[in-house]
Amino acid sequence: MNETMIPLVLALIWLIVANILGALPSKDNHWRRAYLLIALGLPLAIWLWIVQGWGATVLFLVCAASLLRWPLIYAWRWMAKSMRK
């Protein structure tokens, strides 16, 4: 496997793992898993952008946002609330 494909393969593995973790039951509504996925996904997105360019990164971030929609919704609400003050 060539070195430029490694972040792309890891991004696909991240998406598969995120889907599996989302399907498993959780007592805390998946928040711990979401924090872990965000902590692993952001550096992966940066690495993907450096190696593959913006196209693959945007596709990865759109897929990740669809999986992590509730953290994004809460972050959006928090930012909107703080802007109103």
C-alpha cells in the first residue's frame, strides 16, 4: 500500500467503527464514544487534508458530521446562545 493511501484507509476504518459504536447500546447516550471519535477524527482529518487534499477531507467530514450530528447540534446551539448575550 502506498503511503498516500494510509490516511484514506484509516478514515474509512474510523467511519466503520463510528457506525458500529453508534449501533451499540449506551447508558450515557453515546457521549463518551462521541468524545473519543472526535479526538481521533480531527487529527485524522488534518492528516487526510495534508496527504489527499480538500476533496477527500470534505467527504470525510460530511460523513463524520452525519454520524456525530448531536454533538454538532449542541455546539451550534451553544454558539448561537453565546452570540446572543
